[in-house]
Amino acid sequence: MNSKFSFLSLLLLVLFSTQSSYANNSAEALARKAVSENVAEAAPALEELRALGPAGLKVLMDQYQDEIRRHVADPSAASDEQWQRIATALDTVAQQKNSYIAGLYWHTDFEEAKKASAAANKPILSLRLLGKLTDEFSCANSRFFRTVLYSNADVSEYLREHYVLHWQSVRPVPKVTIDYGDGRKLERTLTGNSIHYILDSEGRPIDAVPGLYGPFAFRRVLINAEGMFKRTAGKTVEARNSLLMAYYGFQHRNLALDWALDIERIGGKMPEGFVIAKDANGGALSIAPLAVTKAMTETSILRSITAPTDALGQVTDEAAWKKIAQLHLRHTMLDDRSIALIKRQSPALSNEELGRLLRRFQDLIALDTVRNEYLLHSKLYTWLMKDPARDDVQKLNEKVYASLFLTPHSDPWLGLFLTDVYTALDNGGIVNPH
């Protein structure tokens, strides 16, 4: 009996080893073909790797891990033809520009993202942007995301382990080329904003992150929203709505309190009629108006929740925003991987110039983080509390772009062409082939 068992175990081990070896060899062969100089050979290999999902991207990254590590560690490493093919293959499978440093797989089919979310029991992080995440010239915010967030070691690891990723282009991004007439050209994008939605497996919004955030604040929202994804999973519509309403109210009150405490720290004044409530030990509890209405209707409750942020917005001027941003600068610092990407994109800068660029960029990240969190995120929470269309991400996104980002789909020129501004150009300088 033992002899038969031993023989059977040995046979199964040989079969398993043979299959594993074949699978590994097949994967390696596919990865090699994906970076072939022969386009006819590379294209189907890339398509097959893409179809494998995150596993396909991992095959490619494992195969070329030495080259990837070298270019991450040394941003000045030569970008020869072999590396260009590797980087292009990675971007094609990942569907993200500069994916070699992020290692994230993005769905571009929303229905497939929802299926993957349900199968893995993970929430969806759905990015809506101008342009495409694969393009160098996508909108500025999405380019910053690739550097500040997706390249960050802690953020990318958390996304890889806890989220299903998806991106969708809202509309093309406006670009401008300045020709200096001597062969030199300067290319830039104009306007445009991006937003990350955290969705459940049915594609219903749980939370949203508007615009650029620093890595610490972004990851904190991801953690909180993932917790709500788990708490609401499998609940009835009524129970889910009840949990989400409590969550939005709690998050909104916390934002108002953090904002008020920041104003206090920079020596600013509270809005007239508002006070920070504190416990017996002096710990901050909330910010609220001195006089509270006794009429406990749904409208009055919502008004009492949103009143503090409305009032704080009126007393926070540009100078105050800059001071508040400096309070949070340490939480918006770029990590080594993000800095490596910036160095690779800025090879002509001296160390001194690069240092100035990094300092100014980190100041911008800090400023965007506090403004987007306190002004835009708090407004989003009020919409999610009261808007009947809050479960429809498409309708919510249309409202975000129209009323939050002020770039409604009804304006084909994104605010860049005004009928009441004279330009002394025929047809206002518009060239419209349609």
C-alpha cells in the first residue's frame, strides 16, 4: 500500500512539475515575443498578455525585472532600442504610460472591471480623465498621478493588493504647440482635471478623490473607502444607503474639523458665529455654529452638516491656503521612485535646478491636496448625501465636470473660447473641420 502511494505521489509530482515547467517556459516565450523587433510577432504576444490581466503584466515584469530595476535605480541609464521595446510592451499590457515603475494593470472596459471586482471581492478605483492614461500628453492631473501616486511604492503596492483599476477618457485633452520659428517647439496641454472614483462591484460610487492629492492623503481615502466597500457588501439597498449616509456625514464633519484646526494653527480666525467644540481634556470634537436650530428636519440636519465647510471656505484666502499647505508638506513628500521618474524626464537639469523643481512641485502637491480635500471633497460628500443620482457614476461624473471642475460637456471649447472676447482673428481663430 505504501509502495503504491509513493509511486502515485511521485507520478503526480512529475506531472505537476512538467506542467509548471511548461507554463513557465510558455510565459517566458510570450514575454520574449512581446518585445521582439518583429511587429508581426510582438503584436499577438502583447494581446495575449493583456488578455491575461494582472498576471500577464507580472509575466512581463518578472521576465525583465533586471532591466526594470536598473532603470529605476539609475534614471540616467541609456534608453536603447531594447529598453524602448520593453517599456512600450509594459505600457501596452498595463495600459499606462511609464508603467515600468508603477507595475499597475488598468482595465479599460468598465464591465470587465466590474467582473474582476466581483471575482476578487475588491473595490474598483475608476479614474476619469481628459485624454488617455497611455498618452504622454494626457491632462496635467493624470500625468501628475503617474508620477506622484502610481509610482509611489506604498500607493502602488496598496492599489495592486486591494483594488481593481480602471480608467476612462471623458474627452480629448486640449493641446497647444508654440513654434519659435527656428526649429524649436514647446508642447503643452491646456485645462483639464481628473477624478478617482471608488466603486463597488456593481459600479456604484462609495467615495471619490477629486484632483491631485499627496500619497499619504490619497492612500488614507483608499483605506477608508475599502472599509466601506466591505461593510456594505451584500447589504440591502436600504442598509447600504444608511451605512453610506453615516459615512459621508462622518467624513464631512472630520474634514470641517481638520480645516478649522488648520486655520487655528496658522493663527487665523474662525468664521463668525462658529466655535470648535472640545472635550474636558481640551481635545477637539467638532466645529459648529453657536446657535443650533431645534427643528430636526432632514433639510436642517444636512444644512448643519454642510454649514461649517461653507463658512470656512469664506474665511480661507490664498495666503491662508499656502500656510495650511505648509502644515501638511511632510505628508506630500515624493518618494525615491517618484523622484527617479522626474529625473528621467528631466535629464538636462543640473542638481541645483532639479532641487528647485522638486521643492516647487512638492509645494504644489501640498497646496492641491488641502484645497481638493477641504473644498472639493467636502462638496462631493454633500452631493453623495443628497443627490438621487449618486449611485450612477456616469451622471455623477457629468455633474463633477460641469459644477466642480467647471468644464461641462456642453462647452466643446472647455472655457478656452469666449464669444464676448475680441481676438482680431477671422472666426475668433477657430478651425473646425466638422
